[in-house]
Amino acid sequence: MPAVTLRRAIADDSRRLSHLVRTSAAYRGDYSAMVAGYVVGGTYIESHPVFVAVDETRRILGFYALLLDEAELDLAFVADEAQGRGIGRMLMEHMTRQAGDAGLDSVRVVAHPPAEDFYLRTGARRTGTVRPAGHVHWARPELRYDVA
């Protein structure tokens, strides 16, 4: 397996991160409206801790975005072809370390329903359900990572 490293995202990653979100198989079918036209903007990347997993060729395999003021995981994606290689787990372990370094006790996640099992397997616990609102027409699991 090629080496995977994590680095801080830069504004120039915007196009690639946006593409990863919009082409995610997890958002096909009924969920496609959630990511149609979604943009991970350069200003957003520069304003929040956004980290990318890259391979030896600098290809972005996944990323996460943490909102420190809200103590919330805002985005987490792994490229479809890179899933099952431990990259998501690597990203969540890194995210919880970053949260702890920032003084957070826990991190909230409002999960895409098909991703709930992933978050549970990587250490989150279910805390509730977020009711449908706005352009989201389905309930979403609310989870929390406790930061040691």
C-alpha cells in the first residue's frame, strides 16, 4: 500500500476537495441534492483546520474540516477508490488530536445517515437525532467524539 500522509489543506486545494465531495458515492440517489454544486472554498480552508490525506503522488485521498468555535466536525470525506484502507480512521484520529490540542472536550458530528457506522467504529458515540430541516429531508444521527 502506498504511503499516506496528512497535511494542512491550502486554498489551492479547494477545487479538488469540492470535487471529492460532489462525486462521493455516498451521496448518490436520494442524497445527491445535498452535494450538488457544493464548494469547499479557499477562504473556508484558510479559516478552519482542514487536513488532507495524500498519497506519494500528492493525490488527495480524503479530508476533514473541524469547526473549533462550534466544536463540530463539519466535513469528512474519503475518495471512493481509497475507502477500506484505514484513511478515514487516520483522519478521525488526527481530528481528535487536533481538537484536544485546541482544548476541546468533545466534537459533535451530525452524520450523513450511511456514515453512522463508520463514526461509531472510529470511536464516536450516538447522542441523538437531528430532525429534517431546510433542504435536508431526512433525520440524521448526531454523534460525539470524546477527546481525551
